[in-house]
Amino acid sequence: MGSVNQSPTELLLHFMALYSCPL
């Protein structure tokens, strides 16, 4: 979460990754 200029698609990908491999 460095830059707030991230596209909605990028955020979605990040969320998907977190859901794919949760801690």
C-alpha cells in the first residue's frame, strides 16, 4: 500500500492473492 494510484484491477489481484494463500 505504497501508492494510492493503483488501479482497481491491481487491488482485485492483490485481494485474490491474499484469499488464495491466507496466513
